[in-house]
Amino acid sequence: MLLHSLKKGLLVGLKTTWTLGKIIFPVTMIVAILQYTPVLPWLIKLVSPLMKLLGLSGDAAIPLVLGNFLNLYAAIGAILTLDFSVKEVFILAVMLSFSHNLFIESGVAMKAGVKLWIVLTTRLGLATLSAFVINLVWHGGSQAAQYGLIENKTTHATTLAGIFLQALEKAGLGILQLAMIVIPLMVVVQILKDIEWLKKFSKTMAPVTRSLGMQENTSTTMAAGLFFGLAYGAGVMIQAVKEDGVSKKDVTLAFIFLVACHAVVEDTLIFVPLGIPVWPLFLIRLGVAITLTLIVGNIWKRTGFLRKEATYE
């Protein structure tokens, strides 16, 4: 059974790397080349005042837009081509961990019965607020960021061939780093699936969901979102909501928690190539998710909001 899981996980990892690579490779190439055109300087100048409030330079708008409209891998592809400080990369990582892949993941939440305004307000609000707070309290991290295998280049290409080769090198190394993380991750995920870990973890989650103000029948939804993410775990989550008779209040609270802290393994490890400390990133997401869920749950408990809408049909 273990050999079968390893083989299947390896195949899934290769397919996932190929699928995500088709996004990260061209994005990295395009952004790297656009650095040598008037397009990026114009965009950077346009958004610099807004980015400055968040402790970021103007070109940080590029990974933020790509991350929210596409996914984290596209955003990382852009970050790998740009020169940021350690503090800027950490702020970007925190912002993108809260707010990314808005179209697909918001659609998942709506399919489960959560209102769109709740999802967007929570995700975009947490991303903006976290950046503002980190910039306010952290006065270090001014040194240039090192992106794993990708070295910071002090010289710029001067020919078309040089520009293309430099972009190709960054894109290729970006894919290599992606594969080094995604393939082992998919193998582990496959093993956990085959041993029916989700069911076991759901039982473990029951006391946690109760402490956060939700009924025990929310635990499967929480477990699927925490481990597989909103997009990958969508099928499991939506089915769990229907089969377990989760109340509207509980599924909304669950998604408020999960939009702040989901896919805790994958969405944390994929930031490793950016050279930032991932433990603080994970703890920030988890702490914010718990705090926000408890606050909203207590407000709803006091006001009786959504109390009458017990279950989904």
C-alpha cells in the first residue's frame, strides 16, 4: 500500500508541478523581461503612494495583483524577478497568505453558502491590516532578500539575448524550486489520503471547533480546508456541509477561520524559496484566524445573527 501511495503521490506531484509550472514559468519570464521596458516603471510610479503606506515599494503591486487574480505560484514567480528587502518579502508573504486566488476560492465559499461580501471583506481586510501592522512594529529587515537558488544580480543585461537568458534562468530555477517542494508535498498528501487521515483528523478537530463556537459536525469542513485548502478541498468541504447538516452560522464561522488559515502545509512551505522565516508566517495566520473567529462568534452569539437559519437544504 505504501509503494502504491508513493507512486501515485509522485505522479500527482509531477502533474501538479507541470500544471503550476505552466503559470509560474511564463509569468516569471514576462515580468523579468518587462523590467527592461517602460511598462513596469510606469505601473510602479502609479501605485507607489498606496504601497508606501503598507511598507512596500511600488513594484510590490505586481505580485499582489497576480496572486489575487491568479494564484500564489504566479505571485511568487513575480517576486523572484524583483528586488525586495527581507521585510517587503515577508509583508508580501503575509498579505498573499490571507488574500490570494480570490475568484476560485471565493466561488468555493459561495457554493458552500457563505456570502461573498464576508469572504472579500475578511481576506482583503486581513491582508491590508497585517501589512500595515507589520510595517509599523518591525523596524528591521532592510537587507536585500535572497531567493533560495536565485542569486541577486548586481549587473543588468544590456542585450536582447542577455535579457532573455537572464529571464530564462530565473524562470527555470523557479520551476526547480517549485518541484522540490510540491512533489514531496503531494506524496505526503497522497499517503494521508490513503490511510484516511482526514477522518481521523476530523475527530481530533471536534473539541477545537467547539472551542471556536461551532458544532462538532463542522470538524470535517475545517479539517478539509486546513489541510487541502479552499480550492483543493472544495469538494470535500461542500459535501461535508450538505451531509453533516452544518448550520449557516457554523459554516460561515468555519470559512472566516479558513480564509485566514487554510492549506497550512502547502501555503506555508511554498514561501520557503523566498528565503523568509515561515514559522512566524504560520503563527500569524493561525493566531489571526483563531482571534477573528472567536470575536465574530461572540458577536453573533450576543446578537443572535444568523441564529434562525439553522441548516442548508
